[in-house]
Amino acid sequence: MHPLNFDFMYMHLQRPWSRLMPMLRAALLVLLFVGGFAMVFVADLADRIESHGMQVLSGMGPVKAVLLLIGGLAAVYLLVRHAEITLALFFLIGLIKGDERLASTPVDLTVAVGGAVLLGVFFRLITGKRELALPREYLLYLPLLAMMILSLAYTPDLSRGVDKTLRFLCLTSIGIVSPFVLFDSVGKLKNFLLAMALGGLAIAINSLAMLGGSDRLVSPSGLNTELGAASAISMIVIWSLWFPEWPFLKRAIFYPVLGVLGVALIGSGGRFANVSALLCLVLATFLCRKLFADVAVIGGLSAVLLPLIWIPQASFDYLSSLAHPPQAMGTRNDLMALGVKMFSEHPFMGVGIQGFRFLSPNPLTYNYPHNLILELGSELGLLAAIAFLAIAGCAFMEIWKQLRNRSPSRNSPVLTVLLLLVFVFLDAMVSGDINDLRFMWFVFGLPYVLRSFEAGTTVMVLNEAEPNLAFASDGSARHGF
């Protein structure tokens, strides 16, 4: 071979590598950044296990300790083996870990369950059972992440800003990425939704002990908003995932389940949860007309039975404030006004991640604007707010496109995802910050998970008829990066 030709080939091969090196360096920096947080977490975890775990072990004999160890290993195995169920626990655990009976646990339950989810993800990737192929729409997260990291250079509260950023990267991102590894079939997605519905039902049943009292019903953590959200999501899943597929008599058997969830929802007094749940159920009924019969029957039963249930008067008083929107918004009006003020004064860069709390007049009450657009705009600037709207808009467009092509009664998961999108987006407009809303970021990815199922089916069909066309129909080739 001529030397010049060899040099040309060598330079040609080196060019892609030279373009790849800056990306690898950036990835290494991110890994070091996250790894530093992991080291701190492991040290704190070891300290908590040493202090709390030794207290527990000191009160039991060696046989009980061995049995406890075996039970713990079996639990870890099941959590990793059925990681889609563990992912549901990841979103539910925050609703119960505030219970005083769980105060002595040696580890933070959210972090522990999140770690089990990550083990399940890594196991599937390492064994080759799944590949991580994110949708191209996820490129919209890059401006949001870039502004988070950049704002650390000018945030007025660096320590809390780093904490908020790392929580998003290490915990919130679990719900963003893991579905594309854990959900390899519609059955896995239904298992997850079943776990979410059962978890919400368990929390609702637990709250019924407060009936007849003077206070609103609450979750095990002591918050009425958590109870309302859990009950609403459970009702939405049951109403849109299974009811469209079941005959009327089978649906009627589950009316008492909806009754328990409805009592807990009303008893929580959660204004957003009640309004959003009602909106989603009405939307589902219009998209699946067979549910109108259920609305008539349930409406009649509710009119007769609801007055006989001892729901606290405080719950009805709280819900009645919906007739006066300024009263219903309460301090949220001031929080949102402050968010608008910060956004307008710092439109391009924001005040820095977690800067809203630092610059507010009362960090305990004025901790975030209770509106995600205003939070991102005030702390990270216009680019981050636009990125969030683009992420949400693409998710809605994708699920609506799928819904138009299918009958809701024949493909209820699509209807369920649409309603969950509506619910979490409305939630983001009146409550929570970027890390409180982990379930919202997760739901934004479900339309693309459903799209990957459809692409996988197309590949199977084409492989049977035209094997040479399989690559052209690969969903990861068309939609991933």
C-alpha cells in the first residue's frame, strides 16, 4: 500500500476519535461529580447502619440475626428480579416513610429502593437482556441539565444548589431513564401500574381510621396532599387501564374499591387532587363511551351512600374554597408572584439553582413557587423553562398520536398514559419542585416506552415476511440516540 494512502486512512480513522474525546472527557467529569456524591452518601449510609443496625442486632440472638440476614437478601433478590414493581415502590415510599414507626430505619427508604431499581437496571444491561436506547426527544433534557450545572457558578446558596442538582441527577433521573430498560413489554408496564394502584389503595384504606374525626384524612406520612394524590392516581389507573377492557358485571365488582378511593380522596380535602381526578375520569369517559353506564350507576350510589359516611367536616370546608379561587390558592398567589418577579428580573440566567428559597423573605414558607415553569424560569432562566415545555409538549403529542390511531377500549395503556400526563402536568402547575415531581418526569417518558413496544412488534412482523427490512423498521434506529 502506498505510504500516502496509509497516512490518509490513519488520519481518517483518527478523526472520529478526536471528535469523541471531548465527549468522553465531559462524561468523565460528570461521573466524577456524581461519584463524589455517591462517596458521601456511602459514608453517611455506613454511619447510619452502624448506629441503628447495631442497636437492632444487639437485641436479638444469633439465630434471629441470621434469619434476618437471609430475609434481607431474599428481599433484595425479589426487588431486583421484579424491578418494575420496585420502581412503583420508589414513587410510593415517600408517601409512607414519614410515619413515626419507620423513623428508626437505618437507611433512607427512598435511596434504598432507588438503589434496588438501579441494581435491576444494571443487571439487565450487564447480562445483555436489555439495551438502553433513549428517545431522541430526550435531547431536550440537555439544556435543562446544562443550566442546572452552569447556575452553580452564580447561585447565592451553593451548598443547597449542589444538593438540589445532585438529587435530580442521582434520584429523579432514575424515573427518567429506568423505564427504557425495565419495561420490555406491555405486561411489565401493567405490573408497574398495578403496583401503583394497589399502593394507593393501601394508603387509602389506612386513612379510613380517621373517619368520624375532626381533621382531614392524611397519608401515613401525615400529609393530606399525599393521600389525595395516591388515591387519585389509583382511581385513574383502575378507570382507564382495566375498566375499558372489562364487561360491565366485572366492573361492577370493583365499585367498592373505587368507593374506598373516593372516600379517601374527598376526605383528604386535596383540592387539586379532587379537581384533577374528576377531570381525568370525565376525559376517559368521553374517550371510552362504554364507561357512561358506570358513571350513572356510581353517581346514583354516591348520592345515596356518601351522606352516611362520616367524612370530617373540615374536608368539605377545605373543598368548598374552590368556589373562591383566590382563597383556594392561598399563599401560592404570593409564591407565584415572587416567581414571576424573579423571572422578569433575571430572564436569561435566573438567580441560580435553589436561589428562590435563598432570596425569598421566608425560606420555610417561600421555598419554591409551586409552579414548575416559574421555578425553572426564576432559578435557571428562559432556556430551562422552554426546555421543560418542549419535553411536556413532545410527550403529549406522541401519546395523542398513538391515541388517534387506536381504540381506547382495545389499547387502554395508551389512555392511561394520557390521563397520567394530564394529572402530573396539572400537578406541576400548582405544587412541588423539580425533585418532588419525580413521578411527573417518569410519566413524560411513558409515551416513548409505548412507542418502542409498537416498533418491536413491527420488527417481528417484518422479520417473518421480509428479514432484510428489519433494520429499517428498528424503533431504536428511528427514534433513539
